Amino acid sequence: MAASTEFPCSLTLDVPFPTPRLASVALRALSPDKELSPLVHRSFSTTTSAAGSAEENVLRIEYSAATNRMLRVAVNSFMESLGLIVDVMESLDVDVLEAKQLAPAS
């Protein structure tokens, strides 16, 4: 996301998920919540991982804000929402449960 003079502070977050379906679920769960401040813009998309996978299993969130403080507050709030969604996925979603069972114990 290119920084504009009106919104010079920007940040792009890439959050990988085990499957494209889970990335899409997270996108649909987070998209309805609009930013409360007109000084912050946010957009969501799914994309492929940097490792070259053809599957769009990465949730990309692009922020731009008028000030660093507004950007920090918006991202902190978003991370709380994302944490809740991931917790629910871990508790209830079959794909996550299967991935946990297949993962080697550390």
C-alpha cells in the first residue's frame, strides 16, 4: 500500500493459515468490522505465501493512517480480534484440529 500525504503511516501484515479456507474464514470474520476512526484505512485480501505456494493461505491486511499513534491503536485492536478468531478456529475448526494432530510434537 503506497503511503499518501493524507495517510503517510502504513503497515502490511501477512498472517499465514494452514489452509486457504481458514484464511478466507478469517477474512470474512474480520471484514465486517469497519475502522472506527476516519484517520485509519484498512483493506483485507488473501494471497500466496512467499514460499511460492499456489494456494492463497495468507491473510494480508494493509493499513494506512494519519499518524503513527493512530496506526498503532488500530493494529493493536485488530490483533485482539485476530487472536479471538484464531482461538475459536483452534477450538472448533476441523482443519485446525487435524493439522494439530498431524504436527510433530515439540
